[in-house]
Amino acid sequence: MNHSTQSSLDRPIWAALTGRQAHLRQGDLLARRYHPDVAPFAAVACETPAAYQTLHQLLLPHEQVALLSFDPVDPVDALRAEPMGMIHQMVATRHEARGTDDLEVIPLGSVDAKDMLDLVQKTKPGPFGKRTHEMGNYIGVRDRGRLIAMAGERMHLDGFVEISAVCVDDAWRGRGLAGRLVNVLRRDIEQRGETPFLHVLGDNHSAIGLYERLGFELRRRFILTRIRHADPGAA
């Protein structure tokens, strides 16, 4: 990977919001966030009081966003920072050589939004909002009309696409559905000449094991931090 690639993956939220997903953002040159209905992620241009003050202005008193950083976040007094854990960034390091089984895999879109939200609420794969499906291609599997598994594309950087929202209803776990969906997305991303990557909580050992078996390797670790107003009543 060249230096610009490294920089992009080191700051994936900022890279997405200043590049291919700028149409989904709120903010300016100092701080940016995804629209609240799209994703709860934000980033600052640099670690300065002015940047964090701009981020504060982007948040309503009841709202919160999540930041990725190498070091603990120290925002301005008007904001509260709450560490949420370590995030592993994993990148596909080899192409999927085998044929990908996409039997019964279907595209998902706006008409499926309610079912997608219902599945996410049951399985808790991570943040997913009313418009998250607008971030990229989402696919799933239905059983007698019921959505039982899904996965999709979240952050888009130059040359890289994040795979996210990988989830399977508990009653259908253990049948290889998550791996199938990830491989279908991976195949499509690689056919476009891009590299798949993903983020997973460091304590989610089962998911990390699955992604390693699918050919993803740890690139680096981030601190995940929740940011909110220090005094929500002061608007």
C-alpha cells in the first residue's frame, strides 16, 4: 500500500466524508459527521479546540456520535468523551479464489428498510439507521419472506469499501450465511477493482475468527469513543 492509501485507512471516516460519501455529510473543513439517519460516525480534521467546537455545534443536545482514533480523545469542555472499546480494522489480503455461492442472496433497498432495521435490532451487529442502506450495496437472505441474514457496504474510500452490518437471525446461525454474504460482497467489491475492509470490536472473537478464515487480516487497532454534549440541557 502506498502512503496515501495508508492515510486513507488510518482516517476512514474523514476520508469517506471528504470524498466519495461527501453527499451524506454534515459539517465543514474542521469537523464532519454523517447525517444522523445514515450513521453515527464523525471525524475532525485535526485534534484542536476549534475542530471539537465545530463538532459540538453539529450535535443537538440529545445526539451522540462515535470517533475512531489512535490515542484517547480529549475534546473541549463542552463535550464528553466516553471510551467504548477497541476496534480492529481488518483488510482482505487475498482475492477469493473459490466460486461464491450467491444462491438465494437478494439485493436489499429502501423497500426492505423496515425488515433490515428489525433484523439489526434483534442481532445487534452495530450501528444501523433509517438511511444506512443508502451508503452502498446491501444484500440478504429471506426464508418464506422473512429477512434472516444480511450484510452491506458502509464507508467508501478511494480504492476501499467497508463491509458492515453482517448479521444472522439466531435461529439460522451456524449455517454459513454470514460467510456467504461477506464473500458475495467481497467478490463484487474486488470485481470493481477495490479492496474490502471492515471494522470489528476487539472482544468479538467469533467474528474476528470468521473474518480471518475468510482471508481478512488485522491492519491496525483504533479506540472507539462516544462523543456527546457535556451538558445536554444547555442548548
